[in-house]
Amino acid sequence: MSEPNAQPAPAEASAPLLGPTWKSRRAWLVLLLALLGSLAADLGSKSLAFRYVAGHPVSVMREDVLAVADPRFTNALIPPHPPVVVVPRVLDFTLVLNPGAVFGTGPGWRWFFVGFTLVAIAFAALMFARWSGPRDHWVHAGIGMLVGGGLGNLYDRLMYACVRDFLHPLPGVKWPFGLRLLGRDEIWPYVSNVADALLLVGIGILLVFLWRHDRR
């Protein structure tokens, strides 16, 4: 039998070539939906918390925050109120004003954190355009969460000169055997917000992505 003249094309040649991520409409759609959804969830939850958690609306005025001599005492602007127990020993709602960053670090460094957030958003845009593929939609969603969470806290810093927090996971739960970490016996003494949670989820997604693409 004679050999056929036509040779089958290699699999690589028959597969459609994908363009850059920044030209993919679907990639942009996933990114923008995650970003806008994250931003709306953060700002909406903060607004509801400061309206209802204390039993009456709590207004945060930028002038009042800036008038506090020591940023560490900014939280004194919140009227005393009992926490709202959502799930006992799992989640409470309590209002806190944070003049610093996550875990209350760096009080008074507001403009540093504003600049850092802008640089982080620019870096996230670079990750989207250069490091992710057009079909890495779960990565695009993670980047959208990062940017949305960053913009949520950036809005607070520019509008109120602090960040509005209200989520307290594991309230009152202490380390076993009397252990203390950083001088604290409570496992999670920090109050945060939805933006912080979105940032953690987005970072987790990107860490998994980088781990799976370590050569890149």
C-alpha cells in the first residue's frame, strides 16, 4: 500500500492560539464583575453595620477623626455598645475605627497606606495583563477581589481618614493551655471588615496559582 501524501497537522498547530489576556473580553468581564461585586459588598456591609450594630446610626466624620491627637484613640469616637452575637464564639459584630492597616498596625500612617494601596492595585493590573492567561478566570476573580477590597479600604481612608471595621471572628476564644501569642491570650483579638476577608481570599487564590505555575 502506498503512503498517503498528506501528513496530519501537529496538535499544536491545530489548536487555536490565544491572544494576550488584556485583549480578552471575558477575562475583563470576570475581573470587573469580581471587582465591582467586592467593592459593593464591602461598602454596603460597612454602611449597614454602622447604621444598625450599635442600636442607632453611628456617623463617622473625617474632621473628628483628624482632630484626635493620638490616632491610637480614634476608636473613642465610637459610642459604647454591646457586640451583636451572630454565632456564639464564632462571629460577633462590633464597631471599630482603625486608623492604621490590617490588625491595627501603623496607626497614623494613613497616607503611606493610601500610596501602598495604589501601588498594589497597579501591581495587580500587571499580574492580570502579564502573568495570567485569558482562560484563568478564577485568577481574574481573585485579582478582582484584591482590587475591590483594596479600593473599599482606600475609600474609607480618603473619606473618613480611617477604616471602618465590624467583623470579629472567634470572639473570646483563647489559646489552649494558657498560651499567649504577642502578649495576647485570645486567638483572634482583631476586628476587620469584608474588604480584609476579600483580600485574604484573593491572596490565597493567587498563591495557589503561583504554586501551580512556579516556573512562570
